[in-house]
Amino acid sequence: MIKIKLLGPLVVRRSGVDVTPSAPKLRRVLAALVLNANMLVSVDQLFEELWENRPPPSALTTMQTYIYQLRRRLDLGTEPPPTQPAEPILMTRVGGYELRLDDLQVVDVHRFDRLVTQGRAEMDGGELEKAAQTLGEALATWRGPALVDVTLGRRLSVWTTQLEERRKAALERRFSALLQLGHHHGVVDELGGAMHDYPTHEGFAGQLMLALHRCGRRPEALDVFRRIRRQLVDELGLEPSAAVQRLHQAILADDPQLTGLPRPRVTTSVNRSVVPAQLPPGIPDFIGRDVCLKQVAELLGASSRTGAAFPVIEVHGPPGIGKSTFALQAAHQARSRFPDGQFYVDMSGSASGDIRLEEVLTASLRSCGLPRDDLPTSVDELSRTFRTWTADRRVLMVVDDVVGAEWLRPLLPGGSGCAVISTNRYRHDGLPGAHHISLPTMTMDEALRMLGNIAGEWRVEDEGEAVKALIRVCGLLPLAVRGVAARLASRPGWPASRLLDRVCRDESMLLDLTAGPSDLIGTVDVGYRSLPEPYRRALRVIVTEHWQRFGARELAALLGARIQDAEVLIENLVDMHLLEEVPSPHPLGGPPSARCPAEPRYVVPRLNALALRSIIGAETDEDRPGSTLPPSAAWHFRRSILPLSAHSA
């Protein structure tokens, strides 16, 4: 059994034996993984934590070594067994690592959060004695400042600051419960210590003033006000809050209401009539996708008729195929099935760390009418609160641009009458039991209808051949077709043949044709920037060599890698929709056979390659740390891609 402590010095014990790593950077990697347990921690996030914006050329190899050492020292597995494991495992995932903990209570941070949530609920229910005891147990898990003996990078510094704020909030709630119980004599010394540690904390100052006043020590209570006022003015240029000033005036006037127990806490009631309606507007001229839309409608309808577990529908497809537009169209058509609310979450910033699940869940719960002050702070507790709120409701959750299942799992609602529609950046790593819908390119008829709706039907009728040629240049990709149509609509004097001629002479013009808020280069860029550096490096090689078709052997030879490693890299890029497999003729001219199978061939879709060349051409050296291709030693490249494959470190 393993126990991990972060609230104070870092301590890891397995079966009672101290196995805490001693190397400073190894401790930072472990802390980052533990604080993000059951979630992907990307290689780039770990690089930022360890080396800020300047990772060394050997960063990937060094990171592999750290992961190997953690697994060996902490006796962590690499893959989950068929049954749910009781012990933690450190999994290698595409783009990074995940520390899988089935029991989060082995980490003191999660025990603290659970006890604080329990204490808050007891306090709201009027069980003040229990609340004070529970909150005291929560605070007892702290043995000093969080990660006090770990050198902190930017991300760990943010996390420890958040943990300290949660500690102060729990401490203030416990003091409040004790004061309401009339234990002002017993709490004065503790409040004095809190004021010493946090001299500008107005909550502690007000509670100390009230406790001193009730103990008959009015002069000292007034002196506390003078001290915090001086501290706030000198350090921050601020006067005390209105609440603290009112308390000061009440003590000066010896207000009799202060001598007894304060008024009972009034619990904020939740407005049960609140119905979240967060879906962005759909596209009025949405065209096609009838088969896929019917499939979604049948899945949602079958669930409501049978009472089965709610459906999770994952939408897949390459950049520009219209996943987000399709998901919103399907959600708007199904709104009437979910009268208790529709949620929308944009997860496009999750890979870069710009979005945190705590913030997403807090925002969703606030839209349900739950006050922020009454919400827990950990992902696990927030997720449970969201499942509780949705347990007896029919709500629809739309989650756009999901990187992996670990980002979707905490957002799942709790009721069988609910449903989830997600658009997935990668083809693999979905939720068990999810329904997968892969969007195809448009048909020519659908593309003609879209262009006619936007640019005018007369274009299709009068310039049919030129319009069809434009659509073929766009590869029947909805985003590109919409961009071409928007340009023709803004140039009514242009014949379609003029735009066709310009695009044929300079295909890069397609990258500048916007379709509403999106354009092709921006859509591809989001996926490219979220990739770890070895994958970006391989794509740079592929697109700058202008390969039409290639196999694992060619890529392995150019990168100095083993064929097996090149195959792993290619398959992951296929799953990311940045490569696609194409039919390959048999090398001897005949059909492939079991004895002599044809080697798979791959290609970067033409418009994706166009966008990638533009993105790569605009990169600077700072955009691509360690961008120089590794030497031809196979081990160097193999170690650089292993954290991104299914192999263990």
C-alpha cells in the first residue's frame, strides 16, 4: 500500500517504508504527476516545470530516465491489468504520462479536500460540532507549507498557492463554527497565530476582533483593527473592508448583539428553476450530414426509450471536416429531449494548460445556480457535485475538442436521462462504451448546395464547371468550401473562374479564406502546436520533403530510427488525423498475399500539408526547442518518441 504526502515535506511510503525520491527534478516530476492524478500530464508541461522555456536538447531522454526511476523506486506498473488495479500505475500515454490512482485518498491533498467538503456540508446543515471536528481533521493533514522541500517551477508554484488558499478557507470556516458554538475563549490563541501568519487576512482579523470582544478584551480587539488597517494601507494602499469597519464600529459602540452567539448561518438556497442553455448558435445554412445526424438522433432516442445508461457520442475527423459544427447541429436538434439544461465546454486550451478542469466544473455548477462559495475545490469533489446535480435531471453536455478520455470523464453527468456529445482531437483513447461517429468529406451535391446558399444559387447554375473545380481543389472539406463560398459572396463581380485561376496558381490562398471565426491554417495549427516536439519534428521532415506517399521504411531511414519506432509514430499521427493511409500497389505488380503483403503507404492530406508548410515556415528557433534532427543513432530517436507511444518508458 502506498501513501503520498504533499501537504508539508514530500513523503512517499510503500508498505511503511520511505521510498521518497531525493533528486530535486525527480521530486518535481512526481509532484506534478500526483497533483494531476488520473489525468494526462503532457511532456511539454513537464518540460515547462523543469526547464521553463529552455529545455535542453536531451530533455526527452532525461524525462524518460526520470519516469524509469520513478517506476523502479516506487514500484509502479506501466499498464492496467484486465481488472481494475488496487495499486497505482504510471502509464505512458500519447503526449505524456498519467499516474492512475484508483483510491485518491492515498494522497493527503485528496483526503484534505474530502474532509473539507464534508465539513462544509455539516456546517450548512447546522451540525456545527461535527463541522468543527471534521475541519480540524482536514487541517491536521497539513505538516507545513505544501511541498516545502521541493524546488518549485511555475506550475507547481501555482498549485501550491491554490492549496494554501484552500487551507486558509478551511481554517476560517473552522473558526466560524467554533465562534458560533461560543468557544471564543478557546479559539483566541489560534486566531492570534493565524493573524501572525497572514497579517493582511481580513477574515481572520474580524474573527479575532469578535473573539477578543466576547472575552471582555475590547482594547485588544480595537488594537487588532488598528494593526490590520496599518498593514493594509502600508502594503496595499487599501482601507479595511466594509464588513471589518462595521465590526469595528460595533465594538466601539459596545453593540449588545456582539456579546451573544451570532445569528444562525443562513444557507443560500439554490434556484431550482435555473436551466443552463449554453449552446452557441448553430450555423443557419448547415448542409448535409443527414446519415450521421440520424445516427445521433437514434442513439439519443434509444436511450430515452429503454432507460439504459446515457449515451456518450464521440465525433472524429480530420481538421476542417466540421466536427464542432456537426456537434452543435446535433445538439440543437436534440434540445427538446433535455429540458433541464444544455452545457457547452470548449476544451481547446486543455493541452497547453490554459484550461483546468476545476475551472470548467466550477463554471458549469455556477450556471446551475450553485454559489461559488459553497462549491468544493478539487476536481474529484466538483465532479461528484456535478453528478449529484444532474442525477435526477435530463441534461445534454457538449464538450468540444477533447484531447483524451481523462479530460472528458470528470464532466460526465450522473443521470440516465442525460447525454454527452464530444468532438475528439484523436481517434483513439475514448471512453469505454462510447459510440463513435467518423465524419466523411462532403459529397459534391452537398458542397454545391453549401456554396449556392452562401454565394448565390446563380453561381452553381451559371458557372457550374468552375464551381465544381473549385470544390475539388478544396478537397470537399467543409471548412475550405465555406471559405471559398464566402470569398465569392464578397466578390459578386468576380467570375468563379477568376478565383479558381488564382487558387490554382497559388494554393496557399486557400489558407487565408476564412469561414466565420475559423480558417484552415488556424484549425491545423491548434493540433500541430499541441503535439510533443518529436511529432512536430517528424511532420517537419515529412512536409518539407514534399513526399507524396511514404512508408515506415523511408521515414525510419531519414530519422535514423528503427522501423518499429517509425511505425508507432506513423500510427499515432494517423490517429491524430494528420496522416492518412492510402492504397498501395503490390511491389511486384500483383495483388498482395499473406506471403508478400504490401507495405502500408501514407500521405499528409493535401490541404493539411499546405497548412503545415505555412506553419512550419513561420516557426522560429524558439518555437521548436531541440528542433535539430537527432543523429542517426537509432536509440536516440527511439527514446525520443517512446513517451508518446504505447511503449513503457
